[in-house]
Amino acid sequence: MVVAAARNGPVNCCCSCEEEQERGSESSAFLPAPQNLTIQSYNFRSVLKWSPVNGINGSVLYNVQYRISVLMWADVNCTNITKPECDFFFPMNHRIILRVRAEQGELKSAWTEAPPFRALTNTTLGPPRAINVSPEGNRLFISFLPPSNHTTDYFHVVYFINYWDNSTNEKFKYSTKSTVTTLTLKEGTMYCLQIQAVLMEELKGQLSETYCKKTTITGATRILYAIMIFGGVMFVVILVFLCLWSIQKYQNTIKSLWHPPLTIPSHYEEVLQNPQMATVEEFKNSAGEDPWHVDTLSIISNAEQNQTVANNLLKAEEHG
């Protein structure tokens, strides 16, 4: 028990002494610490960047370390580098802290820590790549690639296809876990779509570019259209035939309907119905065998009607 206690004691003491020595060396360092640390992450490719440090008569080297949670600091694959940036990759759920310092010979700057980083929260997930949309009948065949080549990081990715009728802008959404899918839509219609990746229901990716394709007419629809056209033509032919047959059979009836019998205008009919007027029969009787053989025919007014008729009758008897 004593040995264990003694062993535990010196370990804690050495750790504290090491930290104090490190702080002392940092406080007495002649190199300034790196500044302006930023982490840029796109599709889980992450880069730690910082402002260059001006050295003393020579180039400056940088060392980068990380730690996960409360674990000890460990080196990243960025040791003794000259470029003020460091590429790194960690599992997306790990919360890490990075730090960097400058070194030049025996001179070492103080460590500068970057803000905590978690890939699932802080990375930018790009849109799906290599999108191909092919229409066939009333369907659109869609294929694409994940946002990046880190396929092992996309076990829980869901792709949302946002599509709409270009004429009405009525929008729809379709989800799939596959990078090859099919949409069944209306025929002969222009559709546009965008694809978005969502990782673990937490990280939403960027929308892809807009792709527009028009669905075509299926074979069954073409046959239906042909039948409808043929039926329409036959209907017109039969209708024309029936019209011609009806005209031929009922031509007299049709003619009578189109050309009604002639009638005497009403004002002439009133004159002829006047009992003071000489009728056609009277002319016939007075004229004998040739009732229409008269020397003169005059149209007179009602006032002179009786006298004129009498004169005409007398002339007709003299010639007879």
C-alpha cells in the first residue's frame, strides 16, 4: 500500500512539475505564438490554419498536437512542418482540441489552442456529385455519387430529392438511401430537381444544382392516341356518309324547308278581297275565249277603279 501510494504521489508530482516547466519555457520563449487559428472543414476534409510566425534569422517549424476530451495531448501527422497549415481527420463524432506552436532551433513558442472541433457539427457537407437524370416514358432515372469519396463515413446518409413541375412550381420531396433511384411522374411534363444529403439526421448538406428534364410519352399512351385519332376519323367519315344519304333520300323535304311556297303579301291580299274589285273570273267571263286579250291594262287607284273596269269591258265587247 505504501509503495502504491508513493508511486502514485511521484507520478502526480512529476506531471505538475512537467507542466510548470512547460509554462516556464513558454513564458521565457523568444518566438511569438501562432495567431489566428481557424479550422476549415469540407466533406470531412479538415485543415487547421494559422498566421505565419516570423523567426530569427531562419525558417520556423511548426508542431501540432491534439487531444480528445480529457486525454493526454498527442501528435498529429504535422510535426516539424514549414507550412502554416495542417490537414487532419478524425471520426465525425469525436470532439477534439488542436494546438500549435512554433519552433526554431532551441527556441519554442507558447502553444495556441484552436476552438473545439466536432466534424459532424462543424464540417460543411457538399452536394451529391456526378448527377445524371435520364427520362424514359413517365419516369426519371436518377443516379449520383456521395458528396465525397469517404464512403465509410456515410452509413447513415439519406438523400432528399426536391422536385417540381416546371409549369406549376408545385413542389414534392422524395427520400432514399440509394444513389440510384427512379421517379414516376406525369408524361410529357418538364420537371426540375435538386438533391441534398442529410447525415445522421443532424448534418444537412448543400443543395445540388438544378437539373430539368421532360418526361416522354409511353408506348401505351401512343397506342391510345392512335386509337383515338382513328376513331375520330371514322366518326367523321360515318357522319359525312349519313349526311349525304339523308340529303339524297329527303331532298324534296329539304327543298321545301329551304324554299317555302310563295305567298301574296298581306296588303295585296286585302285589295283582292275587296268586293268592289273585279275578280279574275269576271275578266275571264267578259273576255270570252281569250280572257287576257285586252288592248290596255292599267293600274289605277281605288277611286277610279269601277269606271276603268267598265270601260275595259265595253272595249272587249266591241272587239268581240
